[in-house]
Amino acid sequence: MSRGGVRVAVLGAGNAGHAVAADLALGGADVVLYDLPEFEGALAAARERGGIEQTGIGRTGFAPVTVTTDIGEALDGAAVVFVATQAIAHERLAGLCAPHLRDGQALVVFTGYGGSLLFRGALRQLGRGTGVLIGETPTLPYLCRLTGPARVNLHGKPYKTSLLAATPARDTPELVARVRPLYPITQPAESVWACVLLNSNVTRHTVGTLLNIGRIEYAKGEFWLYREAFTP
């Protein structure tokens, strides 16, 4: 049911998805939160309550949110789509979204790791051009964690600006203009690859993993990166 604001779809109902959905809903957007059918349990509390409670910095309170496991329903009428899942889900989501995306919509992959290229590629496989604006950011605009069922806490804003680039890069100004009303801190990046390389996880996680391969193998993969790979 529409609440009168710009229609936004948020894909992924983990920490990031709950935060993005709640924060934008508190800002007046009409938000639908989606997750894959096998993760329907992640949506149960928000469905039962009719939304998500947000605490911490910035906007706080109860945010009315619609939830669904139907990708067509999630994307229908959405002006902007935010992908807030782990990178391992990007390829599958790209294939699911492509048949339902419509020219004029904008799609942004948070913490993309090049995931925007997968969404663009999925549209190309269907013979689609660049009528859908697609891009990605280096990271989320805030730090967040679920603190309970349908309850999320924003506990820090890591950057004063949020970089965003489109693929193809010539679409970046238009994509930034579409996203900036929702995230005023949005600024254009040179390219998608600039966003990938500006994500500190690319270097931090890689170094911590490579220098602890022996520990990871000995533990058969049971490894806590920030507890075992780094000192304070």
C-alpha cells in the first residue's frame, strides 16, 4: 500500500537491508523490503509489526515498511532499487530482477564489488539497452546492526559523502541526481572500478586473509577476521 512518498525497493533483509528500508521510510519514502523466498524468516517480524523500529543516530522511530518475497511485486513501480545483500547473492539477484526492471528505474548496489556489472549484464542477455540506470557505491552510508526482530540500530556514519558511479559511466550524473534526494551526501565517483577499489574491505579483508591462511586451514575455515587477524 502506497504511503505517498517516492517508491523504493530494498533487496536483502539483513543488517543493511533493514537499515536502508527503515531509514528511507522514516524519511518519507514508500518502501518495500524484499528477500529471497528461502530467507522469508528474515521478514517475519517486519511483516507482523508492519514495519521496522530504528534506533541510534539520525532518524529514529517506527518505520512502516511493506515486505515481500515476490521480486516482481518488490520492483513494480519502484523509482529506485537498492541492493543491500552480500556480494555472493548479486549474480542470482541480477537474473531475478532483469525481467522485471523497467526503463526509467534506477538500481544501486550498496558495497557493490562490481555487482552493478552483473545487473547490467543480465539486462544485456535479455537484449535490453541502458534504459535502466545501474550503479554502485563503495559501501553503505552508515554503520548498522540488527538488535532484535524488526529492530535495527544505526551506530555510525563512516563518511561525510557517499560515492556513486554508474555503468556505463556516462550515466553517473543522472544516477546521482536520482539518488541524491534520498541520500543528499551522494557524490559522483569516476567509475564503478573506483568504487570497488575505494572500499576498504577489498584491501583489509584480503590482507587479513592472505596473512592468516595457515590459521584458516588449521581451523577448517572457522575464522573470525576482526578478532584473529588484526590487533587493536
